[in-house]
Amino acid sequence: MITTKQVNIYTVSTITGVKVAAGVIGYILEYCKEGQDAVTLTQFEEVENMTANEAAIEVVLRAVRRLTQACTLSIYADSAYLVAVFTQWIEGWQQNEWRTARKNLVEHKEQLQELLHLLEPHEYTFLQENHTYHGYMLRTANEQLEKMVSCTGATERNKHV
């Protein structure tokens, strides 16, 4: 019996709201090997000109691009939108040629299609819930955002609380 690796992806973004903004996105990849401590890879990056929904998709894209083989993924997103996309809406959007129930074109279609393509070899579940790393990720993202703000003179309005 072939078993796939269990990988957890935890994401965070400091960008909130529908307006385009700059902020910090981050992820932790956690590889769980039975009987051993988890191995983690952490990445936080500054981004510009993104909405909260774009940032939520982008951070998962960046994390999944790091995977080199098929895995069983649990993706813990801090975005209710992203979880709803993959648990409620995406199948309908695909069947309706990437149109919403109101017949509008789906926003961020290209990013979502790329993410679907990258997820093809994996078994995956999207979850929205607090997890062990949640507080750490928010603190780290906000610290990086504060550094970015102090360097650029930007406002702190995108700080995730």
C-alpha cells in the first residue's frame, strides 16, 4: 500500500477588505512523519496591489508551488472567502464556465485555475479554524508589516488583528 505524505499548510495575510493594498502574506508548510517531529518551512513576504481575496489565493499558490510530490494536504486558511471557494463554489463555477450564480464572471479566475492545476496531484481539504501556529503567524506578519510601514512611511491600516 502506497501512502502519501501528510502536509499541513497554514496561511495568513495582513490585507483586509476589498480595496487594493500592500501587506504581508505568509505560510507554514508542515510535513508530518509518523513517530517523528514535524518538519516545517516558513515564508513571509511583502506584497503590493492586492485585495484580501487575491492575497488569500496568492499565499496558497506560493505554498503549493513548494511541493515536489503528491501529498495529502490540509490547508488552513485565514480567509473565509478562500475556504468557501473550495468547499462551496468552485465546482459550480467550473460547470457555469467560470460564472457566479448571478452570471457574473468569477474574479481571480486565472489565479484559481492555476491553483486548481497545482492541486491536481494532491488530495486536499480547505479548513478555516484556529490552529497551533495562528498567533505566531499573525505576530510575525504584523511585525514584518510594521517594518515595511516604517521603511515606506505607509499607514498601518492593513495590520491584521
